[in-house]
Amino acid sequence: MSIVWLWTGVVSLVELSGQSTALLEGTLIHDPVWQQSAIIAGALLDLALGWALWHRPGRRVYEISLACMVLMTVVATVLSPSLWLHPLGPLLKNIPIALLLWQLRESSAS
């Protein structure tokens, strides 16, 4: 699970002026400074979650990861609902990830 967040965080920063910003075109965030701030904040959160899942796996980290993923999914849905219709399913993939995090949470003793 950690590789998903680590990779997403790294790619979001690498593509800061490319695909990352392109995802925000046509959303409620029009100002380039706010767009980059939102991308950087999301990437840092992704990196933090990836690090926590890698180095501190446990019930609490799974709960935090699940809550953050739900929040980011809601924000992405508000900003760009068309992502639900994307052929590669960038938001749809969050459903099995949520189920996996829930299962990890349930099976975790800590």
C-alpha cells in the first residue's frame, strides 16, 4: 500500500507543471498559485501516508490513511466529478483501496 502513496506523491511533484496542473484545469481552482499549492499539499500528504504505511504500519495508520483517502476522493469529486467517468478510473480505484485499508485495519492488532 505504501508504494501507491509514495509514487503518487513523487509523480505529482515531478509533474507539477504538467499533468498535475492539467488535472485542475476546468475546476473551481483557477489561480495558478492555488493550483500548485493544492498539488504540493496533496503530494506531501501522499508522501507522509506512504512513509507511515511503510515504517509504522498498524491500525491507527490504516485509519488515518483511509480517512485521508476518503477526504481526497470527496475533494477530487467536488473539483472534477468527471474523473469518475475517466476510462482508467483514477477515483474508482479508491474503492478497492478503501476496502483493503479497512481489512488491514480489522486484522491489525495494534
